[in-house]
Amino acid sequence: MPMDAREIERLIREGLPDANVEIEDLRGDGDHFAARVTSSAFAGKSRVQRHQMVYKALKGRMGGELHALALQTVTPDET
């Protein structure tokens, strides 16, 4: 079952409370999304670590309810 963009945003904000989250449904099918996540929690973290933080916030939904998520993770200073 496809996942709603608002649910993705809610989960990320729950896991990263200061995050600014922008979600785009790439195909309009609810299965392929892109997300730009801006958070000060990413400071000093590698790209892999940042992505792991977002995946953790999604609580295991990646690969299940959420088929594909292209991530861009930045700190407020990098915007």
C-alpha cells in the first residue's frame, strides 16, 4: 500500500524535531518520493549518517510501505 507524503513528513519531523521537510511525489503513484530535509542535527555528520538518521525516523517503512525515497539532507548553513 502506498504511503502518503504527509505521513513521511510527519515521521521525519517526529524523529528530527527541528527539521524542515519538503516532499515531492515523483511519479504521482505514492511509491516514489524525493525529500529535502534540512536539520541542524546533521551538523558534522557524513551523508550516509544523515540518511541513516532519516531512515531511523521512518521507523522501518523504507522498502515496505515506502518503496523509494531520494534524499537530500542539509544543515541550515548548507542551504
